[in-house]
Amino acid sequence: MIKKDKLIAYDLGTGGIKASLFDVKGNSLAEVFRQYETYFPAKKHVEQKPMDWWNGVCDATKLLLSKSGCLADEIACTALSGHSLVAVPVSANGKLLTEQVPIWCDMRADDQVDNFFKELRYESWYQKTGNGDPAECYTILKLMWMREHQPDIFEKTNKILGSKDFINYMFTGRICTDPSYASGFGVFNLLNWDYEDRFFKAAGISKSIFPEIIASDSIIGTVTAKASKECGLTEGTPVACGAVDNTCMALGARGLKEGVAYTSLGSSSWIAVTSRKPIIDVETRPFVFAHAKKGYYTSAVSIFSAGNSFRWLRDTMLKDYPNNTDTYDIMNRMAETVPPGSHGVLFNPSLSGGSAQEPGANLYGGFMGLKLSTTREDLVRATMEGVAMALRKTLDILLSQVKLQDDMLLCGGGSKSAVWRRIFADVYNMPVTKTNIDQDAASLGAAALAANACGLWDGYDIIHEIHKIEDSLIPDAETAASYEKLLNIYGEWTEALAKLGDKLITL
């Protein structure tokens, strides 16, 4: 008999789908990535096609099995990590009602915000939900917009699904969600671990439109005969419920323990911490998701542009290098030639505007301290330092409410840079660690959910053992002290930039 001892984890991200094959010990054996398009049909509209997700899953699954030599019959279970705050409308007979749907960063529902908070205090809603991103991002507000602007679709909508929940439906025919994804719908009470009736009343939308909530690491069903033909998995393969990307990444990054934290350094960047108490602050608005197990939460703070800012600098300042040159490697070597503080140059990385944890939405990027003697090398290091400083200011929000473990795990594409890791250790003034998991944290988290769902694992302690330390940095006391002084200046400058941005936007 063929032994069922392999897992497939899907990381359904904004840019594409990554399918990863894991063995029973949590080792990654192979992975495949398939990109899909994002559409911008109108101002503040950001959409994707759910069938692009499904077709990507199918293509990636077939290629993954072929590439790895793994037989479909060896797969014990699958699970998904899915990008959050999505609204996929499905009719009573299970039909997808629109070709494109709004994704997490779609902001079209700004007019609906005022109506939602007419009888509901924002502070009360946030304190219950932990939904710290702009309210118009959340699914309940997107549904209010649909009711007003797409009444024909709204009237036919029987259920609304998240991204990974739609794929689960395509796999199994079952409509459901998990607590982590439900906690991003805008109608979930974190402490009660369930939907909150008064939030539906404020929106004027029936609670029945949202799917039932079951555990992230429970089996929702098995791959149907139709799905098997399309995706290449064996009919009857178990499918776990999975979780939202923030939760999967937190689980895969550090496991399920109090005070473990990571910094995800990608195009945007965030810091998340696992705790038994959600970190709620009305002024700074950390965003919170339910974790993989009841009683745990992942609370996060973010900046909207990190790797994006570094890429902007590359595309703007290093055009003279041939296309086949590894310009990021060159930039790292440039930064190494410049002392901490970048010869007095500061950089604000908010090229996509300010997050909820920053001084204002109209905060935009800039350099300060430019002189005739400033070099391209100075600008490169200042950009890396600026990203680290922006994140350090948001990290302080978390540190005010929870005690972290001794180190900070750095993951994502930016973690590959040794000089950037050193900068983070000194700016954070805490030990920084890089492990072998790197950009696979969300995939590992989804694989862990699948392993527990099908009984291959019993708990999540094994995740800590899967992480192999590749670099561990202790902050340099003298450099960290100098950065602390720069952070004070950076903070004052950022406040001023936000205020000026408010004035500039009116012109």
C-alpha cells in the first residue's frame, strides 16, 4: 500500500499561489509558484478573479506533483493560507456571482463607513474586533457597498466567502470558514470567538450570509471527483479548513507560544506577536486576528512600503547597471561601506502612505539631511535604516503591552540581506534571528494545520524544531545607542511630514 505521509500547503497570496510539498517531519520537499493578475477598474477598486486562484491552485498542484515525483495517493491532507478581507459572493446553488471580487486593499467602501458607525461607536467596534486597518477594508463594509452599488448581485448572494474558503469550496463543495479568517470579516468578537449580532444590525445585513465557523485544523471534507479531475489530487483526499495568511505565518514563524514575534520584511512589512490576549489600542490600532487555537491571538503593526521602497530606490538610482546585474547585491555592498547614521541622512519609507500605526494616512516618503557631499551609497543605507526605524516605531506599540521572547525572527525577502539584518538588530536594540524557514512561514503554518487535522501531528511544538538558525545577531551597544537618538529625530520629522502631507493633499 502507498503510504500517505505527505502534505500539500497552499499559500494564496496577493501576487500568486505557492504550492509546497512537505513530509511528515515538516521538511519542505518542493514548491511551485503561479502568478495571477490584480485589476484596478476604478479609483480605490482593487480586484482579483477567484477562478484565477482556483486555476492557479490546479496548475500548481499538477506541476508540484510532477516536479517532486510524489504520487497524488501519498498526500495525507491539504490546507490553505489565504489573503484576508476578501468578499466572494456565492448563490444558493453554489454559483460564483461575479468574475472579479474586491481584495484586502480595496478601499471603495469609504462612503459606507459613516452609515456603519451611525449607531455603532468606532471605538466599541474596534475594541471587540481588533480590526485596526481602515474600516472600509473589512468584508462587512464591502458587502454594504455591494448592496448599494450592485443590488442584483447582493440579492442573489447566499454566502460570502474568503479567499481560501472559496478554494476549499472548490475542493470539497462545503462552505465554511475558520475563526482566523472570520476575525477579518468585521463582525467577529475576538473574546467570544464568534460572530457579534449587533455588528450585523449596524450594517443592516443578515448574519446568515456569513459561513459557519469551524476550527482551523479540522477536516472540512474531501476532494470531490470533479475537483480531482481539475487539480490532480486523488478523490477523497482530506482538506483542512486552513487559516488567514497572518495566522498561518505566525504559526509557521514561531509556533503557538506566548510572546513569540516575527518581522515580515517583504514589499510591505509588519511585526506580529502571538499572545493569549489581543493587543488592542484605540489610538494606534494594531490589527488582530484569531490564532490557530482558541485563546491565542496574533496582533500586528505594519508599514505599507518596505521592500517596495528599496525597489523604488533601485529602479530610480541604479538605472546605469545592466539588466542582468544583481543590483540588490550591489546595494548591500554599497550599504556596508557607509557607517550607521548614513552621514546624517534620514529616509521615511512611506511611499504608499501611512498605516494606522503611523502619524497619518497622508504621510509620504522623503529624505532629510541631503548635502552636496551625499552619495548614492548614503541613500542606499539610509533607505535600509529608514525601513527599520519605521518598523521600530510600530514595534514600540506592541512592546507597551506584551513582553516578547528574547529575539526577533526576521523573515521575508529582505531577511536575506546580512547588512539589513545587522541594521535591524541595532535599530530594534534586540537580538535578531534568521532561520531556514525564511519566506516559507505561511506555507509551514498551513502544513502544520493539515498535519494536525489528519492526525500526523499532535500539536505545534514541532515547529520550533523545524527552524534551523542560520544567523543570530546581538545588537552593538554603541550603535544601538546612536540609533536611539536618531529615532527621536526620525519621530519628530515623521510627525511633521504627516501634518504637511495633510495640507499638501488639499492643493
